[in-house]
Amino acid sequence: MMHFRVLALLALLAAVAPLTYAASANVQVGGGTCTVVPLGGGQDDGPNILDAFSQCASGGTVVLNEYYVVNTVLVTTGLKNVNIELSGVVQYTPNIAYWSPNSLFLTYQNATTYWFLSGDNIHLYGGGTLDGNGQVWWDYPNATSGTAGGSSTLFARPIPLTVGNASNVVIEDLTQIQSPFWNNFVYQSTNVTYRNINISTVSYSSNPTLNSDGWDIYRSSFVTIENSTVNNDDDCVSFKPNATNILVQNMNCLAGDGMSVGSLGQYAGETDIVANVTVNNVTLTNSQNGGRVKVFGGSPLANSTAGGGGGYVKNITFSNFQVNSVDYPIVFDECFATPVSCVDYPTKIAVSDVHYSNFSGTSSGAEGTMVVDLNCTMACTDITAGDINLTSPNGAATYFCRNVTSTSELDFNCTDSV
């Protein structure tokens, strides 16, 4: 009798215990967790990572806790209630011959990506590292780039991580290094939060990095970026077309191009909107720009890809900026990367309701004594500035304003104002 009771108990335990199986010997599955075991020896772990996401795509946890080599495009879509523990290192191979033609094409500015992360209620965390292996791309003898910080279809440089067609995503506590292109792309998504991200995209040769933006936000809303550091040669955060309801706060940006609305208006016939953006508590050091609006001028060509697009910029707040050796602490550029005369073809982007408050620190002196450059080719309205305490190493600070209709709302005296 005891023998049969033991058998019955074992059968019951087997019935209720989590089923453990694996489609691949290098994906350990149990209790809703899929742990990827690296192949080692430089072999491609990409297929096993994709297998793990396939098995734990709904309510599961994918664990990447070791060193992984990836030579396969990671398209992880349809995820629902998924945790991703990245406590190890994911390094994309330096295989330009594979990645350039095969990374996932995202159309806008010819962007492509190594990893497309998509779904609802996704949490990526763990203290690990994404390594884009960018140095080989910057040192490539025939490296090319596209217009206005875009990529080239002949030499597509992938983004290490794109959050695309996604909602309710949190990404935190990660390091990102050596991206060949933008570090992060938020693409057609909503309710996305990044926090405690450490980005370093720095060249160790005489060849500079290319288009190493920390974040680019495109056709997305309700995005938060906070408590992060970016060391790069381009925008710290760029608010691309149709980025709305964005909060960026508590940021440290080194050696880049600052916080940038735009670029906008690149494509004739298209409407670009950036609205309801707050950027607060930012330190910028050895940067080209502080708080910037950059838009293309107009174009005589109906099919132009270098200006002529319409739209507007509205309800933008830059507050509590500390700038240390920054070329243009406050700047509007309404003729950005435009190949024709912006006097003859002014921008079609209406800029209004932009507010600067509590800016302090020093310019680099690269522009002489100028610390503010508000140069509008079409009238800019409702532009305000308060508590601006900026100095130049070259003498008393000067402030340039053109076609700004609200100079009485600026707490400095403009030259060349309307």
C-alpha cells in the first residue's frame, strides 16, 4: 500500500510542478523564465536569444546574465508582460558585411537597428551592457552618413536598441557603449521610460564617432528619460518629428550637441510636430549646444529631402541648465543643414511658446562673446527667457535675436532684434 501511495504522490507533484523544457540546449526554461546559455568561442548567440523570447513571450522573464556574441538581427515582437534581465553583456559583432545590408530598416533617416523590441508592458533592467562595437564602423575607410544626422543606405550603421510599436516600457540600470549610430530610438511608441542609463560612445582613434545621439524620439508620446549620463559627440536627446508629451530630467551630458528639438522639416510635403516637451535639471560640459531648436529651411523642390517640410514647435520648456564651456548655450537654428538660401526659402516650421529659465554657466568662447543665438528665418512668437546668467570667457556676454517677436519677454538685451 505504501508503494502505491508514494507513486500517487509523485504523480501529483509531477502534475503541478512547472514544466521544464527547452527547444534549444542553450535555452534553459523553467517557471516562466528563459535563461540563455552562451555558446562561447565567438559563436552567434542570436538564434538562442530569439528562441528564449519566443518561449517566454507572454508573462515570462528572459535572462541574459553572461557574455553573448550576436550576429543575428534581433526582432522580438508581440511581447506581453515580459521582464528582460540583462545583467551580462550583449556584444554585436563587428561584421559590417552582414549588418549593413541586413539590420532592420526603419525608413526614417535611413535608420536601421540591431534589436527591435516591441510589445506591451516590457521591463528591461539588470545592470548589464549593450556593446555596439562602433569603432570598426568609424574606422571603416568608406564610412558614409546621410543628411542631417541620418544614416546611409550604402553604409547602414545599426542602432543597438530600438523600442518600436510598443507601449508601457521601462528600461533602466543599463550601460550602452560604442554605438555605430544613435544609441536609442523610440519609434512609434507610447509610455516609455528610461532611467539610470549610462551611455559612452567615444572613438579611440583619429576617426570621430558618427551620429551618436543618446536618444532619438520619433512619432512617440509620453516618453520619460531621467537620471542618466551621456558621453558622445552628438545630441544628448533629440526630439524628432511628432514627439509629444516628453519629460527629460536630471541628465549629465558630456562633449555632445545638447538637448535638441529637431531636426524638423527635412522632407518636403510632410508635417512635423514637436509639442509639450519639458527638459529640466541638465548639466552640459564641453558641448556645442545647450537648449536648441533646429529646423530645416524651405526648398524650391517638391520632393526635397533637405528642407521644405511644414509643421510646428510648441510648448517647449528648458529649465535649470548648468552649462560648462558650451558654444551655444541657447540657440535657434532655422536653416539647419539646408543647401539653399534660407532668406529666399525660409523655414515652414512655426516655432512658438518656447521657454528658457534658470540657465547659468559659461560659453566656450567659440562664438566670441555671444551666449544666445535666436536666429529665426520665419517669425518666432512667444519666446521667453528668465534667470539667464551666462558668461563668456571673451568679455561681456552678448545676445543675438532675429525675427523674435517677443523680445520684451527676454531678460537680456538683444542685438539685431525685430
